[in-house]
Amino acid sequence: MNPQVGIIMGSQSDLPVMAEAAQFLEEIGIAYELTVVSAHRTPQRMIDYAGSARERGIKVIVAGAGGAAHLPGMVAALTSLPVIGVPVKSSNSIDGWDSILSILQMPSGIPVATVALNGGKNAGILAASIVGAYEPEIGRKMDAFKTGLREKVEESAAQIEEKGWKEMLKK
Amino acid sequence: MNPQVGIIMGSQSDLPVMAEAAQFLEEIGIAYELTVVSAHRTPQRMIDYAGSARERGIKVIVAGAGGAAHLPGMVAALTSLPVIGVPVKSSNSIDGWDSILSILQMPSGIPVATVALNGGKNAGILAASIVGAYEPEIGRKMDAFKTGLREKVEESAAQIEEKGWKEMLKK
Amino acid sequence: MNPQVGIIMGSQSDLPVMAEAAQFLEEIGIAYELTVVSAHRTPQRMIDYAGSARERGIKVIVAGAGGAAHLPGMVAALTSLPVIGVPVKSSNSIDGWDSILSILQMPSGIPVATVALNGGKNAGILAASIVGAYEPEIGRKMDAFKTGLREKVEESAAQIEEKGWKEMLKK
Amino acid sequence: MNPQVGIIMGSQSDLPVMAEAAQFLEEIGIAYELTVVSAHRTPQRMIDYAGSARERGIKVIVAGAGGAAHLPGMVAALTSLPVIGVPVKSSNSIDGWDSILSILQMPSGIPVATVALNGGKNAGILAASIVGAYEPEIGRKMDAFKTGLREKVEESAAQIEEKGWKEMLKK
Amino acid sequence: MNPQVGIIMGSQSDLPVMAEAAQFLEEIGIAYELTVVSAHRTPQRMIDYAGSARERGIKVIVAGAGGAAHLPGMVAALTSLPVIGVPVKSSNSIDGWDSILSILQMPSGIPVATVALNGGKNAGILAASIVGAYEPEIGRKMDAFKTGLREKVEESAAQIEEKGWKEMLKK
Amino acid sequence: MNPQVGIIMGSQSDLPVMAEAAQFLEEIGIAYELTVVSAHRTPQRMIDYAGSARERGIKVIVAGAGGAAHLPGMVAALTSLPVIGVPVKSSNSIDGWDSILSILQMPSGIPVATVALNGGKNAGILAASIVGAYEPEIGRKMDAFKTGLREKVEESAAQIEEKGWKEMLKK
Amino acid sequence: MNPQVGIIMGSQSDLPVMAEAAQFLEEIGIAYELTVVSAHRTPQRMIDYAGSARERGIKVIVAGAGGAAHLPGMVAALTSLPVIGVPVKSSNSIDGWDSILSILQMPSGIPVATVALNGGKNAGILAASIVGAYEPEIGRKMDAFKTGLREKVEESAAQIEEKGWKEMLKK
Amino acid sequence: MNPQVGIIMGSQSDLPVMAEAAQFLEEIGIAYELTVVSAHRTPQRMIDYAGSARERGIKVIVAGAGGAAHLPGMVAALTSLPVIGVPVKSSNSIDGWDSILSILQMPSGIPVATVALNGGKNAGILAASIVGAYEPEIGRKMDAFKTGLREKVEESAAQIEEKGWKEMLKK
């Protein structure tokens, strides 16, 4: 099965955050590919990756980077596919503000679909919701995922109401 | 033609920003609908809107709001379609930071595809890029749109190189 | 005794902060209820909770959440009872700024009585001061609580003045 | 009729913001008083005001100030009534951040119910919701106020759907 | 010898920071007093302290507090002596921003001489420089203190130049 | 009469802010001098100014600058007199944050008594309070100044209570 | 004469800021070229520009951009010449913070020499100081430029000391 | 061989950051000197250092400091050589913001080439790129350094593609 989602990151150190996107896509049953592409260290590789994505059947690109994070925006400049940006709170980032602003504040014409700081999992979910808008089977799974979120909160609420917060705090 | 993109905003005062999304979709030839839905003032209307979007054929929802902006996130909670959030620098916003953070920083499980502050046009482009990932005709138009952006910069560069910056500054 | 204060939180992980509100109400002798209600994961449960609060005899709702924290504001949209919001510095929050701004900066018409970051105890005190404005017995207890705060500082001052700061620092 | 809400501000220049609280209370039919009390320029007046509020029948105090805004917190230190704080973006404030943080971030034991920057009207609404939690007549009026908010958005939505956004933007 | 500098803090937890002011004054030979005075928990004690300071021979007051830090500003409101404010990064502070802004941004008429975050030692030095402007003996000691700072850097530089940075890093 | 306070600023464009310090000192009757000294453009002039201040009889230096504002801190490095720093929101400043942080956050050993952004008048008052701590005549005038602040607020309060806020807002 | 400095900007709207760099280089007598190169709209043009700069004799590249400003960092990725970045406070920038952070916070290996917000002139001066480090004639002119800065401040000081600040403020 | 780059820092505690600049210059083969020079504690030493740098053959000065970091800017005021500033996140810094702003936001006429927070290595690379613009041998080494960066990312990508992210995460 051809990958529908391409997951890339600026540095291998972003992997713990970005792996959560892959994990979600795997669970929901969407084929993906994952690799390292650096805007600053491998610009040609970035151009090749973004330029060939559509013809390789990719529908959505998920790109994560930290600090002055140029990868998501540059990839969005190089393809007309939707690009999801994950601001990573990397070791050289100032509490994540630089990562967020350099991904979010793209100029008119070149949007990046930015998710929360370190939001690798949410990037995977967003990519899946895009696929799910067009593939009914995935759409149904996404609805089921939402139901699962609800049930987990309801269980948590039931438990806290039954046992009382003092008991729960001990855990 | 059924609308494929739903554009909503928390208040009519957000219209100048959000109309740019509609304008782009119109130009690119994607059917859309546009209305006012307030998370805080019309919660039931929001629930109805988000709950029925998929069955009405909507593929992407674009939601804009300012200040403590809950509309995009709440809509994302109420549908499994992709939701694009536009932080609006409304009159009650603190330089836009509240709008951005209350849309971007969604908890795990409920992503919002956030674009730049007042990025109504970019939201329209992002929505179109999603449609264009699945509809080849739109995909081609998006590629042409990118080419247009490039050509406009090249013209601007040619002009500045030919006439010199002193001449250009006079304009 | 019917609960007069409803304490809710967006996630069980907020419990250590929110339990301090419950603890204070217990000490001051005000009946309360405490449970988990998520704006994003259980929207219908939130609507039911907020919609029935007044008729169930609730006078004040205390709601805590972190990141893009929509629970306090959405509950304030769904009831005309006073709602106290507790910004929680949750694991996905950017130093608490997102939590604060998405609770505090509510639009005109839908206020949330926001307390300090992680101010669970202060939320309990504020709820008690509201009850105490109408129930003289609680009002007297609140005055006594204030006296207690004063006495504790006076004791601390007396000790530091008597023993000297060098001695105190050793502790 | 004795005033139930006391509205104070640190400087007459805060009046345009704080008058909106008075305006709302007048419309909803709650008696109030309004005056200038400065923590820094009239500390004794502040102590007298806060100290006598409860016995004068005041149920809620609304206090607004800007910059290093100490009035709301100091009043909260001097009474056990609920105190609503309005951060004012005064001429000497840094985009309102100082006003917000010096009102919101009160230490444990002394909460201030903080509303949005320049949120005078919201402070009035919050005060009314407190009164309305105990006076059924006011409670009903607050419900009606909420209904009014909803209807206004619905009208706005109907108009924009009927006339189209292009027509609306012309206005 | 009568104390010339009064050191106060809002909470005993501020002692590690504020003790550095006392330590410096002791070394330079200026009599001081040190105690706990809380603006929010012991307002009357604060008024008494500030009101009697001048007649007790105090020349400068050093006041430290964290979060919504009102002590320095309120003391400055209650005396016409110079007041030095120390923003403390207390446990409830948001990275110190609230402490800084609520001490620094005082309205016109009521200045507080603010030093750096957690700058207890600098507050002591500043107090000593004020005394030293009027007492030549202290002035000379302050000059000697400056010389000491210089010599310490020169020694450090000599060592690093002689041994090389690789050797120094090993330490 | 020899000047007791030296007022300096990094650029003539800071004069509107810094003149307020001079104005206050004139009113309170303290001799001062005022000139332009730039840390970055006239470093030697700065060294001469700071180095000779004590022997010229100066008791306090007031230094204002904007952006990366080094003048107050460098002057404090070059004299052991107390130095008051005024962060100026100059045309090249980012909302004043750079001015504030580069004056306030001085390293251990070299304090600057920082006042509020654009707080020229407060710098003058603080300088006068230092002089007033040692010169009883000035001390009495400072007390009278405080009384004047109080009376002005009391008049404002009396007027608003008498005429009502609606009347006052019309002005 | 071959250009030694290349000045580029992401959009023609950055010209008023970037022209100041050109203006300075012209005055100091360093040949330069100036054009528009957009990272997001003309990525290939950017690659060609940066890739050929060294062989065309360019010694320093000055690149300005606003918002999520990727041009300076991407150019620095594509050449090993020194790159000076000018954060521009463009219309879509959040008070310049996005421009600054996305230029300044480059990852290890790819520095950008960042100057102040809108610091076009300073970028020109920095470029000239680099040239001046290797070309003695330019070095002497840079020293003369510094002398000019000093003399201008001294004149301003002389005037203010002679005429008094009241006279100067009238201007 | 005469040093071509001068590395200075405000305090020995900055050495771990600044040593990375020295390390890089050593690897690339550029002679340098490294010592401690404090703007605030050894102003005369700073003046001597900066004033003699050009005649001693220095081409670039790299200066690092934290908090209210005046060293880079003051050195830039005292020489017309290019000065690279390294904002250090020292123990007294507020998350690095003070260090960054007091180095970056220099007034017109006195630029500092600012690199990322704690960017000691990048400062070394930037200094080397300046040298490399004029010395072809260094220029070639800088190109090779860039190639090395690229190869390292390509290896990392190859490994992650081959082994899969699950295997890589285990490491």
C-alpha cells in the first residue's frame, strides 16, 4: 500500500514527538512514510521530497521542527499539498515560542496547518481527519476514535464520583 | 453544487478577515457556505452545525474567532472532519496572543489546523489544498496559484533591479 | 445537604490542583460536588452539567482546565450562574500562558471569574466568599479564615525577629 | 434601595471602562454605588471602604485599575466579600500585561475574580450572576440576557446567510 | 545603633532571596532590621510599619514579594522614604513576570526602585549606595566593593588566559 | 547651588520623558543638571561623567535610555552612587520590553533602581525621596506631595459621587 | 566595480527598511546589489542566488523578511558566506516577535547574524564593518563614521546644556 | 600566528557556552584568543580590549553575556570591527529574553551580530564564515563543514528509513 501521509522532521532528536503521529496513523490504518529531512542541512533533499510528494501519492505532509523552524513552511512553499506543522520544543528552543511562531506565522499564500507545541499525536489525528474526509472507512474510524475519547472521560468521571477525590489522589 | 467547505466565525465583526477565505475558494472554484456561529452565544447552533457537517457533504470547516477563541476547538470536538482555525485579532484581543493560544494549544485528541493571526486567506488556501489533494482539477489549480505567486515576485524583482530601489521607494 | 458548589475539571490530571478547592470548601463547611467534565471529549455531558446546575441548587461552578482551556468559558456560556475558572499549568501548556488567556479573555457577555495559575485553593476561597456574602454563618467563617492568615504571618514575623534570619535560613 | 454592588476604580481615567459595569447593573436592576478609591494615593480611604462594605450591605465589590494594579488585590485583602478585578489598559500599561498579572496572580488565600482586559461590562455581568444565584428574579433576568445574546447572533447569521457576505462587507 | 535600612518580605518563603540584602548590609557595616510584613495578610501591620519608618530613623526600605506582588508598591504609597522592590520568583509566579510587572509598573507619583528578579543582594547594594551618597565612610566602602568586583574578574581572566579554557572547563 | 541630581539620557529624543524628572525636582526645590550622554556613541564622555559625579557633589544619577538600553547599567558600573534607570519606549523599542529588561536585569553587584516604562516623573520623585531621606526639609515636602496626591483623588471621588458617572463621562 | 554585498528581501514591502542598508553602503563606498528573493514564493531563485553568491564575488549577504521569516536562515543554509538577517516588522507580524525569533534562533551549524527589528541601517553598517575588517580604507571610513556619531551627540549635549531643556522641548 | 578572532565573555560562568566558539575555530584552523572581560566589573579593561583589537590584528570579536548583557553592545561601541553577540541564558536571566533583547536591540549606528540563545558554536561558525569570505582556504573548509552537516543528516535519514522509527526510539 502506497503511503498517503509523509512524516518528516528536521532532526532525529524530534523523533519522540513525531513518532506519535506515525503511531496514530498505524492504529487508524493509514499508510505513511517517515524520515529525516532538514531544511538547513539538506535543502536539496527537502526540495526533492516536497516536489515529488504529490506524484508519489502522498495526500498530506506532516513536518516537525524546533527553534527557528523552517522545514514546515519551506515544504509548504515547495508543494501544493496540505502541510501540517508540528512545533517541537527542542533543546535550543526558548520555551517553544520560536518553534511556534516560525511555523504558524506564514505569509499570505503559503499556509501551514499548525498544531500545538509537541503535538505529534494531534498532527497524526489531523492528517487522518483529512484522509477521513474523503475515505468513508477512515471517517468512520475517526468517529469511533472520538467516541473512545468520550468513553475514557466518562469512565474517569464515574470512578472519581464513586471513589471520591481523596481516594483518587492517592494513586 | 453542494458546499465542500464550511466557513464560520464567532462574530460578524470577524467578517473582514474570514471573507478572504471565501474569496479564495470562489476564485479557485470550490463551493462553500459562510455564516456566523458563536460558541459562547449560540452553543446549540454550534453543536447542530458541527454535528451535521459531514452528512451535508462538508469536507473541511474553517472557523475564525478572537480573544478566548473557543469556536474552532469546540467545533473540532464536535466533528471528526478537519477543522482549520483562524485566530482573529479582534478588538478585545491582547495583540492576538489570546486568539492564537486558545486555538492552537488544543489537548491531545482534538487538533485544530491553526493558521497565522488574521490569516483568513491562508485558511482558504489550506482548505483548497486539502480538497486539491483529492480532486486533481483543484490540485492543478493550486499548482497554478503557486506559479502565480512566483511570477509576481519575479516581476517585482525585475522591476526593482531595472529601475533601482530609489525609484521604487518614491512610489 | 445539597451541593452548593460544583467543581469540575477537564481531565483527571487536573485533580491535584482542583482538589484544593474541594479541601477548602470542606473545611469551611460548604457542600460541594466534584467530577470530570471535558469540553472537548464530552461536550454533551458538559451541556447537561451546566444546563441543570441551577435547578440542582448549585450556586457557583468552579471549572479548571489547561492548555487551550475551553471548559470554564463554555460552561459560562451554558449557564447564568457565576463560573470560576482555574487555569491549570498542565503538561501540554506553555508555562501556563495558554491556560490563562483562553480562560480570562472571554468576550463581552460571558465572563469567567479567573483566578491565578494553578489557583485551585483560591477558587475554593472565592466560591466560599460568594456563598458567604449571602449566608452570614459562612461570612463569619470567612472573616475568621482571614484572621488566621494574619496570625500565621504575625507568628512567622515574631519568630524571624526573635531568632534572626540566619537561624531561620538553616531550617 | 441599598447598593448591593460597589464599583471602585483607582483613577477617574478608568471610568470609561468601569462605567460599563454600572450600565449593566442599572439595566438588570441591581442597586450599586460607584466611586474612586486609590490604593496608592488614598490607602486609608481604601481600608475604610473595604472594611465597611459588608455591614453596608454590599455583596460584591468590582475594582478596576491599570499598570501595577494593586486596588483589587488590596481590597480583597481587606474584606471577605467576593472581589471582581478589572485589568484596565491604562496609558501607563504595557499592552495590559502588567494590569492583568498584578490582579490575577494573587497569592494563596486572597483570590480576586479577574475578568478580561478592559472587561468592565463583563465585571458587571459577573456581579449580577452572583446576585442572581441568590435572588431568583435577577437569576431569571440573567437567563433572559443570555437569550438576548443568542438571538442577536442568530439575527446576524440570518442576515449574512440571506444577503451574502459581499453585501455585508459593504456596510 | 539604630537600623538605617528596613528589610521586609511578603512571606517567610522569600527569606533566601532577601537574606542576601541583609548579608551585604552587614558586611558593609550598615545597621538594618528584617521582618515579615504581608500586604495581603497583614495590611494593618504594613501600614504601621511604613508609617513609622521615617520617625524610627529608617532611611531606605527594601521590600520583596512574588506573584501579584503588592508589598513594595503599597509601602511606597504609605511612606515618602525611598522603597527598593525585589521581585521574587516565588512558587506561584509565572517565571517572575508577574512579580516584576506588579512591582515595576507603579503609577505616576509612587515610584518603587525595582531591582532584578531575585536580586536580593543587589537591593542591599543599592540601599548601601544610597546611604553611601550621604555617609562618606560608607561611600568609600562602596568604592572598595567595586574595586573588589573588578579584581575578581581580573583574577579570573588571568587564570583563564594562563591555564587555557580547556583546563578551566574541567573544573 | 550645586546640582544634587544628575539627569542624563542616551539621546535627545528621550527628552520628553526625562524632562519630567527635571520638572519634579524643580518643583520640589532640588538642584539638578541635565544633559545627553550616550553609552554607545560617547563612551568616554559617559566614563568622565560617571567618574566625576561624586566629587562634583552629585548624590543620585537618573539615566534614561531605550531599546538595548546600556546607559543606566554602565553608569552604575562606573560610580558607586545610586543610579535610577528610566526605560524609555523609544521608536526602536519592542513595546518597551527591551528597554525594561536591559536596565532592570543587572548582574549581581551592579544594581540599577529601575522605574516604570517612560517613568521620567517617577524617577524624579524617587531621586527626591532619596534626598528627602537625608534632608528633612525635602522630606517634609515629599510628605506634602503625597498629601496632594491624596487630596486630588478625594476631590475626584467627591465630584463623581456628587455628579454621577454619566455626567462625568460626558466631559 | 563588482558588488561586495548582496541585499535581498522577501517582499517589495520590505524595501523601506532594507533600502537603509543600501543607503549606508553607498555613503561608505561599498558596491552592492539589491533585489527581491522570496524563500516561500521563489525557492529556486533563492537557491540560485545563494549558491552563486561566492563565485560572483559577494562577501556578505544581507537578507530581510517578516513574520515567519525563513529567507535569512535558508540563505545561510545555502551558502557559507556570512549572512546578516534583518527582522522586519511587516504588516502580518505580531509586534515583530515572529520575525525576530524565526531569524535569530537558528539551529547549531547555520548561524544568521541578526540585527535589531527593522534594523536595515544597522545591517548595512555591520556589512561594512566586515568589509572594513579586511579593507583598510573602509576600516578608516568606519572609524570616521563612529567619530561622526560621537560628535553629533556632543553637539546635541552642548545645545541642551546651553539652551536648557525647556527651550529644547519647544522644538 | 596572531589571533584573528577575539572571544570574550562577561563572566567565567559563561565559559561552557563560549568555549564552543573556540572549539570550532580550533577545528577550522583559525587563531583566536579567549578571556574574561566584564562591561560592568572591568569597564576600563573592556575599553582597552576593544580599543586595541584592530591594531592587534583581530578581525572579529565574539562577545557573550547574560541577563542585562551590555558587553557585546559596549564593545561594538568601542571598535568598528564586526562584533558577534552571544546571548547566554545565565542563572540570573529570565528564560534568556533579557540576554537576547539587550544584545539584539542595539540603536541605529552600533550593530551587534546576534546569534541564538547559548549559540556559542554558531558564533564561532559565523566568525569563521567572515574570515572565510576573505581567506579562500577557510572558505573551502567552511564549504566542507556544510557538506559534513548534510552528510550527517543523510546518514541519520538512511538509518531511520532502514531500521524504522520503532527501533530508533529504543536507543
